[in-house]
Amino acid sequence: MSRPASLLPAARCRSAPAKRLQPLHDGPAEEAPAAKCPRLAECGPPDCLSAPGSPCAPASPAGGGGGAAGPSLIASYLLLPLAEREQVSRALSVSSGRELRCKVFPLKHYQDKIRPYIQLPSHRNITGVVEVILGDTKAYVFFEKDFGDMHSYVRSCKRLREEEAARLFKQIVSAVAHCHQSAIVLGDLKLRKFVFSNEERTQLRLESLEDTHIIKGEDDALSDKHGCPAYVSPEILNTTGTYSGKSADVWSLGVMLYTLLVGRYPFHDSDPSTLFSKIRRGQFCIPDHVSPKARCLIRSLLRREPSERLTAPEILLHPWFEAVLEPGYTDQETRTSDQIVPEYHGDCDDISSFFC
């Protein structure tokens, strides 16, 4: 059997050169590549934040096939699988005690999986590869430790105040803009793909680049239909051919911003076909507590026509960030909550039914 090709050129990678693993067992990791979100015709991707009964309600960790894996020793690292993070393990250095995160890929696929990390110039809001260890059949790719993901954080907070949302969303957009300017389209973009870099949960970084698309020049046409239904753009549902990958990413950013400020997705329904009909129509309501500038930005991203949406670099120039992040800003909800009884919007404002 021929040996796999050597690691992609390390000069452009923010990681140490790959090491060849000494004769140790490869651990319990799956041989197959990490699963993507299913095609949109299917139902139930576990990465989605939604109400009970929604087509993308979170799956129970106990039901997953990978949840039964136990600890394993790889070179000088003890790997402890994370029940809530598929294909991700805590990696504890036996010699130094340093904690990292480890993802395991089949040896024949790992170069394709880490190619986007190598192509992408370093950015503070994007995870870089720390180390790669090669086994006989698997590659162990190590990343910096994180302190939880945005998906879980929003679920615990219900919704964020605008100042915090602006600080975190600006980091999210900075990462996406950097990818777009470096010829990388993210595709299946969602809150779960962003993790906290510090324990205070003030710094974010894009955690996963494995399912991204490397484009050539200005042509960002994609035909891939994988994704989480809650984040999918209307042109993906309406188009049988290709669509603009960058514009679809911007739509997903709009869904993310709405979710941060409101505490639920702008489009949700227990029936997938009804959910997709709502997305195609592009009609959503924004609660009164959201400020006018935030409303403006949300509507600039969730436009049915892709060409009418802001680009990722343009989002960073929107006046909402300057207004919310300037000293002395007071959240609109704080100013008015004890003076005006909030207006009830029925299904559009029912936050309690959104979280399970």
C-alpha cells in the first residue's frame, strides 16, 4: 500500500509540521469523514437551534453513534471525546498539561480537510492548526482550546443586548469577510461554528473550515445544497443550478444577527415545507425592542434578491456598530422596558417556545 502524500506546504500554515505517530492504536475515531448537515430535502440536522418539533431540533447526545467513544492516548495527548461536539475531543498533553482541541480525519482525506486553514492568512477571529499527528489510518489535527460555542451561549441567554451582540457579531463578520477576501466561501454558516477564545466570552473565532469552498477568482458560483434549514437562503431553495456562495453566506449572517437580538430564528416552522415557503417569501417580523439601526442592518442582509444584500466587508461599515459601541450607549430595551408594555406579536415574538 502506498503511503499518503506529505502534508501540504507548512510555510503557509499556522501550524507545526505533521508528525508521524509511533506504533500506538489509532483510537476510537470514525473512519468516515465528519458528516455535513444533510441536504435540505432531509430533516433534523443536530446543529440547529429551534423550537421543539422544528425540522432541525437538536438531537439527543445519547442517540449519536459517536457518543460512546472513550478516552484514548495518541502520542503524548490524552483524548477525551466531547459529547456535545461531534468529532471533537479535548486533548490533554501528558507532559505539559496543556489543553487543546483535536479533530480526527481519515488519513486519505485530511489534507483536503485542512487545506482551507493552510490557504487562509492568519486572522484573530479564525482558528489555526496548532499541530498534526499522523497515524497509520488517521490524522489527528490539533487546535487551540475554546470556551464553548455561540449556539449554546445564545440558548442559555435567550437573547443578547445590542451592545454585546454588536461586539460579537462584528467579530463574526470580520472572520467571514476575511474568508471571502481570501477566496473562501463558508457555505454551511451558522452560530455553532463560532467558539469563544477566552473564558470571559468576549472574543470569538470561526472554529470550523472543513466544509468550506475554495473558489477561483471572482467566481463564487456554488451548486452544493447542504446546510441547516434555518439558515438557508431563498435562492438555494429556488435555484436548480448555481448560486452566489458569498451572498448566501451574507443571508446566513442575517439569520445569525436576528437570532442574537431576538432569541429565535426569523423563519421557523415544525413542517419543513412550510418553513421553506416562509424563507422563499422572505417575510419576517422584528420585535419592537430592536433598535432602528439594527433593524436596518437585518433588513439589509435578509433580502430575497442576493445582489441587493450588503457584502461582508460592507457590513462592517454599517452605522449600527458605531452607534451601539460608542461610549455612553444605552440599550433601547433598558430605556423603555419599565415605561411601555411590550406589544405581543403572537408567533413572531414567542421566545419561550423556541428553546427546548
